[in-house]
Amino acid sequence: MVLEDLPFASARGYLFSKPGGWPIHNTAMLERLRSLGIDATVHGFRSTFRDWCAATGVRFDVAELQLQHKIGQGDATVGAYYRTTLLDERREVLQGWAGFLSGDS
């Protein structure tokens, strides 16, 4: 797997980690953006991804799961029965997103 071959993949299971393999702080990306002089928010990246999903026809439930949103949160019945992870579809979406970001699509 490509991610396992990356030099920064932690033995503790974190893709992005501090020395020693511990997870980075939840404000690390925002701090990095500020240090680069980029006026953006981390949530803006998530919003951009969600907009891209809508514009490219990614199913609502697949996009929401990709963002780790709960399906049926406002409806206890839907939430109780919606247990799929849709991993195959989500993998395809991330391939498309990677192509979009790299300019390949």
C-alpha cells in the first residue's frame, strides 16, 4: 500500500505524526497554514471537497461518510439502520479528488 511506504507513516498508526509517532495536535494544520501566510481555514478545505463532490455527482451519502458525518443524524430510524461504510465508492471518490488536486482530471 502506498501509505505504508511513506516515511512519515507512524508505527502507532497515524499518517501525520510528531516525532515518536504521536498524533499531531488538532490545530497543527491551521498553524501550518498561518506559518505559510495562507489566509484559509481547515474547515474551508472540507467545504471545498464537499462542493467538488456535489459538482461531480458524488452521491450525498458517500460524500457525507467521506467527511465522517453521521448519516441520518436527525432521524434516529435512518441512523439506526444505516451501517454501511461504502469503502469501495469512497476509494473511487478519493482517487477522483486526488486527480482533481493534481490537475490530472
